[in-house]
Amino acid sequence: MRLTVLGGCGVWPDAGQACSGYLVEHDGFRLLVDLGYATVLRLLERITADQVDAVFISHGHPDHCADLNPLLRARTLRDDPPPPLPVYALPGALDAVLALDRPGVLDAAYVLHEFNAGSHLDIGPFRAETRPLPHFVPNAGVRLAAGGRVLTYTGDTGPSPDVVELARGADVLLAEATYLDQVPPDSRRYQSSACQAGRQAADADVGHLILTHLRPGTDPAAARFAARAGYGGNVGVAVADLVLDLP
């Protein structure tokens, strides 16, 4: 299994970066997990739009799904469109982004598979276990298993024992860490810090922690330092073009 980070910025893309978007590959199958602002630019530097096999969206905030629109445009507004793209999302999560074009323009570009968080999905070679994780809007964390390797992605979430259970024994935990240590009071139930991500990675006994969704301007070294206060394993930060082959 290979993970390629297209972007890992939270809220808006920093200069030269992109918001949440991850290309996960196994046995030639290409799954996109989230497609936030500016991720399609990064994607098309690596593969063509028609080489994407499926998309999984964790939740409906635009820094996680806005670039689904240009991806679908790139697939269908052409002389030789590929087959419809399977897109997996929570009910209603994509209503806004799919309404950006006039009715019917993108209908042939995708097949929408809505699921409830807690469902198990088969997406190509990936066995996907989902769980509802607390955020301002419904959010589905996902555990992707293939070829004996496991990648867990939280989407955006507040601290929750369900994060630990979803990540238990995973090779990689890709964890939201919007803040370094202190989360503002109005967001404490719905977003996490690098310090909290480190503690949860330790509790879940994961092999590698990658912090993502850092707010633009956050020092990556400071985020790693905060996470290492509670986790003794390898800690990285999701930046565009990071590639990790799960061992």
C-alpha cells in the first residue's frame, strides 16, 4: 500500500500547498481520500483524471471536498469520457459541491454511493471500516486494509475513544492536528491537537503517526515535538508530495 499526500493544510491552502487530499494505491488501484482546495492541481502532476478509480470523502467541509468539482469536470467535459467514477460519502455531504454546475452537467461523471458512518465498504482491493467521529458536521473516520497493511484516517475530529479503536494496531495513523496543544474552548469537542494525536497514536499502538490538517503558518517541527510528548514512534507531517510505502 502506498500513501501520497496531495495536501495536508487545514482550513485553507498555504502558499505552495493544498488542503486535505490523499492518494492511496494498492495493486494498481487508485483511491482518493478527500479532495480539498488545490488538491487536483497536485493530483494531475502525477496521474491523469481518468486514472482515478474511486473517491472517498470523510465529510462535507470544502477543505475536504471542494476539488471533487474540477476532478469530475476533467473526466466528463472531454471527447472521450471514462466510465462514471465511484464516489463514497455520507448522506448529503456532497450536495453543495455537486450543485456547483448547472443540473445534469456532471451526472455522467460519477456514481454516488452514500453510506452511514459505521458501515463496512469494499472499495477495489480495500476493505474500508468507517466510524462516526465528532466534528462540526457529520464525519466518517476510515480504516483501510489491503495486502496485510492498514491505514487509518480520522478526517476532522475531536478526541474520541473511537479514534483509538479505529486505529488499533494500524501501520499508519493519519490524524487531524489542527492545533499544537491547546484547542480553543468552542472547538474542543470537534477538533484535535498534535499533542492529543500523539497520545491517541500511543494508545492505539500504531506504527507511524502522520499529523495532518495543520493550520497554515503552524511550524511542522513544533507539531512533531508536541506529538512526541505522548508517542514514541515515528512522527511525520502531511505536506504535499510526501510519499510513504507501508512496510
